[in-house]
Amino acid sequence: MERFLALLRGINISGKNQIAMPELKTACTDAGLLDVRTYLNSGNVLFTADSGDPDALSAAISELIRRQFALEIPVCVIALDSLKALLSKAPDWWGAHDSAQYSNLIFVLPPVTAAETAEKIGAPTDGLEQVQICGNVIFWTFDRKQYAKANWWRKTARAGIGEALTIRTANTLRRLAGM
């Protein structure tokens, strides 16, 4: 048995792709996942499962959402131990407790890669943002006050880029890793 985190992309945003977390928790439990917990309304699901294959779990949860809620929602699954290891590799500037900075972790959904995503978006804006690729995720920090001038801020939601990403804040991921 292993503990996993499922990150659903693009739910409960501006009234679109609505899924109530209690209903999602029940659907996941009914599908055989154990010790299911949700966190926030943005589609963070912690669970225990026998399968050690995050890709198979991602596909199964996506199919569950398609059947239960009639929505096409990409899902990224990561083992909780892998998330903790990933967070331990974060650059010093990421997730620092500096109120002038905002830190996110960008999970790139296969078959797209983090390198392809970074190439499409281009270089981070000097002095406003920093990025670092680590496997198929990207650590990203930007200036809170000048975010609208940041290259990555403007492009992560663009067509051809945004649909292959799901993004979580440093604080959210730290909380999830500790649950």
C-alpha cells in the first residue's frame, strides 16, 4: 500500500468544471481508493492504493471523473514520498517565506515534457521571475507586485500550453506533503 496525491487540472475555477469535494471523495472511495482525503476546492486528493503506477492511477481517476461527473479532467498522480523528495530538491529561492515573492510548482502532464513547456514559454523575465526544471515539473517563483509583467505569468494559461499543466503553490504542496 502506498500513499498518493492526485492533482486535478482546472476544476472549480470561475464556475467551470464544478466538482464538490465531498462527492469526489465518495466517488474515489467507491472506486476502491482507501483513506481518501481532499484538500481545498481545487482538486487535491490524497489516497492510499495498491498500485504503484501513477500513470495508471491518473488514467483511472480521469475515467472515474468522466463517468461520475461527465467532465474531461486531466489528472496528475504522484506518490507522496516522491512529492516529498521533489520538494527537498527545490531551489533555495523557491518557496522562501518572502511575502514579495510567490512560488508555484508546475506539474507538466504527459506526453508533454517540462523542457518542451519551458521552450514554448521562453526565458523568465529577468528580475521578476525564476524557473528551474526538475524532471517533469518546474519550480517557478515570481514577483507578486509585478506579476503581470512576467513572461511565464502571461503564457502559462495560453492555448497550447495551459491545458498540459496543473499548478500548485508552495504552501499548498507543503501542507499536502505533511498530511
